[in-house]
Amino acid sequence: MKSMLPALAALVLLSACSGDGQEAAEAHAAGSVTVTHYSPATELFVEYRPLVLDRRRRFDAHLSRVSDYRAVAEGRLTVELVWPDGHVDAATAPVSDTPGIFRPLLRATRTGQARLRFRHVGERGESVHDLGLVTVHRTSEEAAKAAPPHEENPNRIAFPKEAQWKVPFATRPVGDGLINRTLPVTVDVRIAPDAEAIISAPVTGVIRTGSTVPATGMPVRAGQTLASISAQLGGGEDVASLDLEISQARIELDAARREVARMTRLVEAEAAPQRRLDEARTTERLAAARLQAAQRRRASLAGGGPGVPVVAPISGRILRSTLVRGASVEAGTELMRIGDPNRLWLVARVPEAQASGLTTALGLDVMVEGRRLDLPGLRRVTNVGFVDPESRTSEIIFAYDGSAVRPGQRVQGRLSVGEGRRGLSVPASAILNESGQDVVYVQVEGEAFERRIVTVGERSGDRVAVTGDLRAGERVVSTGASIVRAAAATPDAFGHGHAH
């Protein structure tokens, strides 16, 4: 941290209120109004002197993006006085020479109370800050009496916006709500058992398909025929022996047909009994059946016989396929795996040491690259079960229907366990340990901070339960707390800002 101080100090000294430092200091000494206000998209820190009728007032407005706490360096900022009858006094300014600072000049045309509003319009849309009612005074003397007194607060730490914009920095509100204890877990993503099926070869044979060979990623429906398998014969039969059997069957069939014709003539001439003709016809049918059977066996051996269908048992997509047209397969060989990749099980693996004390899992947060995924409809399927003797973990399963994670992924998670209790919480990154004390740095104004001692309780995900001199809604430094601490230790290096 010490190595960073000279560089940060140089940044502040070069850019802090550059070009208007004397005017800003005079306004500050005369008694100015400072306001810090948040919209969903931006943080506004503005300083201005009390408003007087027909006198132009400059607003030193510092605008930061809440998403990354970088300076808003484009667009236009409009300051408005909205009077009760709908009349509006307004002034607009582009970004100044210092990115993040806008300096509109507004002249009030009436006295009394009006609503003060700031509206920024830029590349990312519109952001509005409504600061509520302010008073426009009749004279400068009246305004001076109403100006807030300037008092130095030795407990406040000055950290100017110009420094905040140039280092990793962010604040987050102190939360007030239910806090559950969490455990870090590894989460395996699987397809739900009833949404997956393996298709195996029903018989030994040769694979036959239509013009399209089923491939990985193709959608299928339940009952759809995907291929067929021409069964191969056992017993050591070969092509030559089957061809000989076919030839013999044809000869026998020809002889049986001639015998039927001969017996038909004899019966018609009453030279032979009907029984002899019936026997000849039976012999003919047997010979025809033997020929057909031999032909089918010969075709099956070549892979061209009638196929046993390969049918999809469920609807979904082909997740894996080894089908190759014309390939020989053994009965029971896995041909395809079909499943619905949007019907998933998230299997949280709890280490053996933690599993022994668990009774109920309340929920699961899934993290990818440090970011919590939004998994709507996540529901618990099983609770803490037995400990697997190989992995030495216990599985807790949650069902999820969606595509935010994919089958086969292994991600990190936070398992909520135990009963929730209500209390204050802050981001874990906001807590620093200083000489055995846990502290946070609270942003009391845009450029003013205070060090507060806290007592740390249960951790719930990326937040920690705390007690101490904090109130719900106050903002603590969640990124860059150590830099604010450095500013407290060496205030001259960072400038004094407006920590009054």
C-alpha cells in the first residue's frame, strides 16, 4: 500500500478541482451545501452555494457510475428548479475539462421553495436525481444566514472523487434482513435422471440409417425411429454355406412343384387318390418356406435383412452418438445418449466434516467467475444424505429448469444452512482487521468517510453479519477500503476534499 501512496497523491494533486480550485475554496469557506444522492445508475455528489433570486449559482456536480464507480465522462447534465405551478428554471452543461464533473450555472427567477432536480442524458440513457425541496432566498445576506456552518470534523477522512475515479473503488449499502449461514461447496451439473436415456443396440448386427445419420445436438421426439439394426447370425455360418443352402432349397421347391402338377393330373384322371395331391402340396409349401428362410439369413449376414428398429424412448436432444452407417455392433453396445439439457440437477457436494452437523439446506447460490447466477425456480430435491466413501462428501441435490449452466459443468456454490435471523450485514470485502479490530469505512458524503468498529457474526454468501455503529442503508466501502485507510493515515497525500 505504501508504494501506491505517491502515485495516488499525484493523481489527486494534478486533477482535484483543477482550474477552479480558488473559486471552489471560496465557495466552500462562505458556506456551501453538499449533497450525495443515488439513482439506480449513478451517484451524484454536488456542492453549491445557497440560491438567491436572479443570481447565477454554479453547481459543482460529480457524477459516477454505480456499476463501476468510474467518472461519467459524456452526455449533458441539466439542473432544474421545478416550482409548484409547474414553471421550471433550468440550466444545462456538458462534462467539464475534468471527466466526471459538470458545472451548470442556474439563475432562479422566483423566491420560495422549489424542487431541485438533476437529470443526466448520455450514451446509456437518462439518470435522474431528485433532491427534494430547496429554498431560493431574496438576498445574499438572507442566503448567508441560512447557509450551513462550516465545521471541520477531525473524525472524517477526505478522499476526493478525482482519486476515487482512478483506483478500484465501490460502495455498497448496509443491508438489513435475514442472514443465513453458508458453506462453500462444489456443484456438479447433471441432467435430471428422468430427462436422460441411453439407447443400446437391441441385437448384434449391422447399423442401417436413413439419408440422415442421427448426430450429436439433433432434436428427437419420443417414439421416433432413429436407425435399425440388421441382425447377424451366429453358429459360424458363412456366405458359401448359405448360398449352397439356397440353391438346394430352390431345387427342392422346383421338384415339389413338378410333383404337385403331376399329382393334380392323376387326381383329375381318377388315377390317384386326393390324399397324394395334398401331401405333394404340403411338401411344396415346406420347400418354399425353407428357401425364404435361407434367403433371409443370407441377407442378414450381409447387413441387408429386415432391421430391428432403434427408437427414442424420450424427447430431447442427442447428447452423444456413436452411430456409423454400416458399422457392426454387439448387442448391448451404447449407441446414443439422449437428454433434455434444460432439465438439470445441481449436485452440491458437502465435505464430510461439515455434513455431519447439517440437518437442512435452505438454498443454493451458484457462482461462475465470482458472479452469482440468477437461477429462478431452483428447488431442493434431496437433503443431506449419506457420505460417499470415495469422495468423502455428502450430496444435496437441487432441480433447475434452464440454460444458465450446462450439463457436465463443475462450478462453485454457497449452500445456505441453518435458521435465518434478522440483522445488519455488509459485503465481506468491506471488513478490514486493524490491530485485532474489525472495521469498516462508511461514506458519509461523496468525498468524506468515517472509520467504524464492528463485531463480525455469521457469513452468508459474500455478506457478513455485523453489529456496531452502523445503520441500514448507510454505504460502506466494499472495494478500495484499504486505500481509504491509507488516506486517513496520510491525508496530505490525498488532498482534503470536502470532508467538513
